[in-house]
Amino acid sequence: MATNKSEIVENLVTGPEIVTGVKAFQKKRVDEGEAAVVTLDGKYRETLPPGPIYLARYPVFTQCKMYFVDTRDRQLKGSTTGELTIMHPAPVLVDLSVIATYRVVEPRIVALEVEQPLGTLFDFTLEAMRGAVQSMKFDDFLVGGQAANWILQTLRKRGLREYLGLEIVHVNISHVGANERVRRLMEDEGLRQREVDAELREQAARHQAEMQRQLDQAYAQRDVAKLIDLTPEYMALYKPELFTTVFGNRQATDELRLQALIEMAKMGVISPSAGAGGGQALSDLLLGMLGGQPGAPALVGGAEAGGRLGLGAGSVESAKQRLSREHATLQSGGYNTTLKQLPSGEYAMLVALQDEKGNTLNIYMVCNERYPAHPPQVFVELNGEQEEYQSALLRNWTAEQSALDIVGEVMEFYS
């Protein structure tokens, strides 16, 4: 492993030039592209720009030294042989050369505070080159621009002005050395990776198209069970960040199922299995809840909008309180129940039942703020398929009845 650090010549500073004799009769000159750093009795006095210097300005009995610093733009070449390993797309040793253009911006630091500013700059440049090859691809170095900018920005973050008195102006990749065998290896590796990426994209596109075809077919055939079965796979492929959250939690799964059914009702794919006499269709109700055209269901019982329902002498209870109480009663009875308030302010309750043979019976109830004076909209699924269930309870609904009564009627019918 080798670098060209030994070739660096520390020639930024000329001097010091010690002024002898009577200063009052002497004059010095600073050329363009230089700056003069002056010390008196070993202590820094000032930095002078190009032009004449009349030494009478300094005390007679002091030792005056002048350091001349080159302030022109200069280039530092950093080369490595067997020193750096590019990791992508495969680990391989490369020979790399860069040219860093720099200039002196703090002559005092260069002349008086740093012994080997160019050697230190070379070490920083080599460190930046090493960081670049560890994080970038082989092709980036062949092109050059992106890798050179990476090294430039890394050097600028090192605080070179304060530490070395230097400023990096530009970095250029002058050579990337790899033998022909290595080049073929890198090209073959890149080609194989591109082929694999193309095949994966093609497979994903085919699978997504097949998933969409099955979803469209399930919608067309009103196959609710199929739609629900497709949902986990679809989310695992296209919304993986939500899969564990949703399908690792039964309540979240039930809420997702209810949301999917609401969307299906909005599209007209399903309709209510059981409705109140004179009430509107569930699809209309859900469409109104989701901001569609049909309005909210008419209220019964003569109560004013936004009021509360009387349950007995001296007591009032909102729909939310009533449903929360019924939800708690069902849960305490061992029922798997989910209660959710929808964005429109309506409430949706799901009661999920399952027998010892694995048959599932889901009861969905949607209530507005006038519940229980106004009956809920209800539909039923048996093993994932919508049932044409007609409820006598809903046709003769009273405010004393509850969700527990609906569940009991449905269970009795399917028992």
C-alpha cells in the first residue's frame, strides 16, 4: 500500500527574512500573489498585502522578521496504490488519484502556526477519498463528478480555514485505476444486478395486475368474503408498514373490515340486509356519512336535532353514552365487540361471533345521534357473505330496545 505523500514539498512560505541595519532607510516589496507576515521580537505584528513596505514604521531597536506566503491558487495531487477498496457493487482494490485546488486565506496561520500545512491537507484528502470509496459505487468514480463533489464537501466540513489557514476551491478525479479483469468483473456484476432488478420489477407488476384483477372480479361478483381474503395480501405487498399494526390486532382488523364494507356500500356493491321500516338504504346512509348526496336518515320520536334522549324521570343520555354502555354490556357478556365513531359523527358497532365449527357471523350496526329513539341500520354476514336477513325487531323498534336485543334476535334466527 502506497501514497505519494513523500512527493509533497512544503513551499508555501519563503523566509523568514531578517531585517538588519537601520530600518529608517530601508524599503521592502511584496509581489502580487504573495502576502507578508511580519513579526517584531518574535511576536506577530501584521500581515501586509502586495506593494511597498517602508520599514521606518517599525521601532528601531526591535528584531524584524518577514515571512512571504504564496496566496495563489495551487494544486495538491493525492494518489493511492492498493490503498482503497470500493465496496459497491463488489469489493475491489482500486488506484485512485485526485487533484485538490486550494489557496491560502490566513497567511499568519500558514507562516507561524502550522509546520506542514500541505502534509496535513494531504492526510485530510486521503481520509475523504477513503470515505468516498466506502459509500459510493464504482461507476460514480468512472464518471467522476459525484465522487469529486463528495470529497470536496467532506474537506470543506473539516474547518481548514481555522486549522490550516487554507481553503479548498475545487476537487477533480484525475485517475481511477483497475485492471481489465477487475473492470470485466464490475461490468458483469452490474449487468447481473440490473437483470435481477428488472426481473423483480416485472414480477411485481405481474402480481399487482393479478391482484387488481381478482379485486375487480370480487367487486363485480359481490363476493365480500373474497374481498376480505385479498386484503391482507394486498396490504403486505403494497402497504407493509401497516400490515403488523392492522393484522396483528383483532380490533384493528375489525375496524378495517368495517371501513372496507362502508366503502363498498358507498360504491353500491352491497346493500343492507335489515332496515327499519320507512328508513333509507344502508348504502344511502353510509354515502351521506361519507359526504355523498343522500341526506342523513329522518328522525323519529319528535326530538329536536342535537338533543338528548330521555331514558327515565330526571335522566338523559346521549347516543354515545348509550352505545358505550351497550358496548360494555356486550363485552362483559363475552361478545367480541368493536365500537367506532366515524368522521361524520355517526357510530358503527361490529359484533363478531364464531361457533365451534369455525362458522363466523358478523353483525354491523350504524347509529346516528338520535339512537336509541331512531333504530340503527343493520346488515349481517355469514361466513363473509352478506345475508338477506329481515328483522321484525327493527320494524317495531322502540327507544327501550338496544343492540343486545338485535344480537339476540340474529343469534336466535341463525341458531
